[in-house]
Amino acid sequence: MKYVNAKDVLPPEVLREVQKYSGGALIYVPKKEADRIGWGQLNGAKAHVAGRNRSIITAYHNGTSVIQLMKQHCLSEASIRKIIYNKASLDKEA
């Protein structure tokens, strides 16, 4: 994220109002909710994790043990079980 001087982007009256509250401190102004990109959507991480989770669920239903899945995917037992049970609860809702 690039640093931008507020006096270069804010109207003078808004700058004076911000100065009343910030006192010269560095502040972060987040994007509007509508402009935000969800986690992993830009770099493909979300799709990768979803694919991995589908693979884990399929392997589990085909008889692969939780221990084997832990070793294959370098995940804890709790993580593997969350993936398996979360998918099972989603299937019940559908």
C-alpha cells in the first residue's frame, strides 16, 4: 500500500476535520465494502483451498483414513475433520 499525503487528496475542510481527530497520527482509510475483493480471489488461493477440500472429502469417502489425509496434506486432525464435517453439514442443507 502506497503512502499518500492527505493534503494532496482531501478538500481543505475535510482535512481540517480529520486533523481535529488524528492530531498528525498516521491513519488507515479502508476501501468501501463494495470495492473490497474477498480473500484469495485475486491470487487463486480460495479456489486452490476449495479444490484441496473437495479432494480430501472424496478421498475420505473412498476410504482414506484421517491419519493418511493429515500426512498427505500436512494438516492437523482437527482441520481434516472440520473439512469433512463442514461438507457433510452443507450436503444436509442442500
